[in-house]
Amino acid sequence: MTLRAPAKLNLCLYVGPRRADGLHEIRSLFCPLTLADRIVVADAERDEVVCPGIDDPNLAAEALRKLRARGWGRPAVRVEIEKRIPVAAGLGGGSADAAAVLRLAGDEVERIPELAASLGADVSSQLDPSFALVGGAGEVVEPLLAPADFGVVLVPGEGLATADVYAEFDRLGSGRAAEELDGLAERLRAATAAGASPLDYPELLVNDLMPAARSLRPEVGSALAALAEAGAAVTLVAGSGLTAFGLFEDIVAADRAAAELPPRYASAIVAAPEIER
């Protein structure tokens, strides 16, 4: 069995202050991308998760362990992950892999969403990858009408730990109040209600973690500037990672822009929304 684990792109990310449980309340638009890890699942003598080039711990292995702890009775499997999503890049690659493993159990294990939330904030939204408004700490997922097509150019940078970025965010003291987050969620619902392209509501495409990421890695500013020079209508940092991205009218325009980037950005990735319409 071969599975796809698509990357998720935070088209916006609004962040509140740290909660009593240590997590942050967010409001975000999550969009799955055509960029995806490839996962091959085969029968084996014992459970094993293999991800060449990636050190343990592996979130997909933890997902498999938790499925067994919940009584999943399928015979032992070998799960081999071919990483295509850059690691620690704010694109949810590890969460996508874990969610794909959870999907193996289908309806055979109860309370899969609860299990997903216990693995990490982004795993819940990856159980059924779709365009969605995400709240809570990432576990509240509200599917939205699929957006019109657009193109994305991703420029991966040196990975940042999510905890480090949030710690810097807290240090900068820029969390939004709960009432403001709820108001922004209403604006996002209204903006996306007709299936518009995100390029139709650029004023809402904001990442509150970007100042923290730029504080820790100022060099990301150069990648953002290069994307803007290549014609990106919107430039942001992806999630809590150090991937800079630019939005374009379509994938053809994104391809053209990627070819125009300076040679130091040769690792740029062109993608589009992976959404069923």
C-alpha cells in the first residue's frame, strides 16, 4: 500500500498568548499542498517505521505505537517514509506522516481524533487533509470550501524548532486577545465562503510568528525579498519553521518565478493546493 502525506501550508497564522496548558490558541487557514511525503506500507514480522536520513524519534512510529496500545489488530507492518517535505520547515511533514499512519486504522480504532491531538497540534488537521480553518491549539478543524487554484514557491531554510519560535514569540510579547482571534476567524470565514483564491484577501494573510522567526534567523528576509522580486503577490514564513513562501496566480506563474530566483535558492519547490473539488 502506498500513501501520500501532503504538506500543509499556513496561509495565515494568528496566535494568542500562552494558555495554562503551555500551548497557544491559534486561528489559521491550513491548505494541503501537492508537495507530499511518499509512504509505503508492507506486511512484516514486526512493526517498524523507517525514514532514511531522519533521526529518531519519529512521530509516525509513535502513532503506530499508540494504535497498537489502543488494540489495533492488523498484522505487523513495515512503514517506509520517503521524505519530500523539508524537515523542521513549518510545513507539517512529521505530523502528515503520523496522520497517514493513523488513517491505516480507519474505523478499527475508536477516538482516532483524540489520539491525533495527543501526538501534536498539527496532526488533527492532517487526518483528512483539506482546506480548513483551524483553532484551539490546532485540534479544532473546520473544513471550508476549496479555494480557487493558486501557485506556491517554497524556499526552505535552516530548520527552527517550533518550541524555540514560540519562546521567542512570547519574549516579544505579541499575543492576540481571545476576542480578536474570534473576530479574525469570522473575517476568514467570510473571505473564504465563496471559494475565493487567497490572493483575493491578502490583508488577512498574516503570520504572527514571522517576527519571531526573523529574530532568530534574520537571513529569511533575503528569501522573502527574492520571492517578492520574482513577482509573488504575498510573501510569508511558513508556520513556525524557516521556509519562506510566495503566492502566485497559478502554478505556471510559480514555475516561472522559481526559475528567476537567484542561484542560492536552487532548492526552491513549486507546489499547488492538493484539494478535491
